Amino acid sequence: MKNITHKKILTGALLVSFLLGTSVVHAQDDAVDTSTSDTSTETVNIRPTPESIRDRREAIEAERLKRLEEVREKQTEVREDRAQKAEEIKERVTEQKELRTMARAERAQEFIRRAIARVNNIADKMEAFIPRIAERLDELEERGFDVSNAQTELHLAQESIDSARSTIAKLTDLVDDLGNDDETTQDDSKETIRSIIEETKGYLKEARGHLTAAIREIKSVNANKDTETDEENGDSGDE
């Protein structure tokens, strides 16, 4: 009887243990399932969606475009600044060149003015002799003396003086060329000026020679007149 009772107690204990073990297992399984489920849920929630990826890409692209635009604006500012400085330098160079040209032109004008004035002054002095010589020749001619050679020399002297005036006046056409920046143009102009001045000097020399010849003719006529007068006086004394 005791054995039977003991077996029943043992069997009940085993049954209780089994039931308790099953409950624990199920509880552990539920816990594992719950944990797995929570982990899975959390993983799904962290994974980016296509919309979020697109938004992120758009934000990155917008930021890139913004920075690119800033760089372009900076480059534009730099180019504009350089262009402005280059233009300012160009204006200064042009202004300096114009000032140098003006200075050369002013010096050229002054040189030409003095050269023309000098020639005209010499010509004026020579021309001042012409009326006086012409008046003397008219007196001698009225008295019957041949003064044709002297008159020719006087006419040639006036022509040479006029040629000297017109030749030296050509210098006024070279003022702009003398003020030019081109060295070849300046050299050509200087050579032309030398040629004009030499030609003018030649005309003045000719004029002086013709005046001298006219005066010499007058002296010769006067000498002949004195000789004739002496001869006439000698003839009268003999009578």
C-alpha cells in the first residue's frame, strides 16, 4: 500500500515538473520570439526608405550646386576685377602716350616756329635792301645809264627770297609726324626737315649773292659815270 502511494506521489511530482518545464520553455520561446520580433522591427525602422535616399541625394546635390555657384561668382568677380585693372592700366598707358606725343608735338612746333621765324627774319632784312637798290637803279636809268644787269640781279634776289619763305613754310606740315610715336616716321620727318632747311639756306645764299651782284653793278655804273664826268671835264678844259 505504501509503495502504491509513493509511486503516485512520484508520478505527480514528475507530472508537475514536466508541466512546469513546459511552461518555462514556452515562456523562453515567447521571450525569444518577442526579442526577435522587436529586433526585426527595429531593423526595419532603421533601414532608409527610397524617399529618404532621394531627399538626401537632392540635399547633397543642392549643396554642391550652391558651392559651385559660389565658386563661379567668385571667379566672375576675380575676372571682372582683373579686367577693370587691365582697363585702368591701358587707360594710364594711353594717357601717358598722349602726353608724350603732346610734349613731342609741342617741342616740334616750337622748333619749327623758331626755324620759320629765323628764315623770315633774314628774308625781311634782305628785302629791306631791295626798294633802296631799285630806287637807285631808277635814278641811274633816268640819267641814261644801262642798269639792266643790276635790275636782273635784283629780280633774281626777290625770287630767291620768296622761294626761301615758301620752302621753310613746309615745316608746318611735319608737326604731327614729329609728335608721332613711330620711330620710322620720326626719322623720316627729321630727314625731311634737314632737307628743307638746307634747301632754304641755299635760296637765302642765292638771294644774298644776287643782292651783292646788284650792288656791284651800281658801283660799276657809278665808276663809269665818274670816269665819263672826268673825261667831259678834261675835254672842256682843253677847249
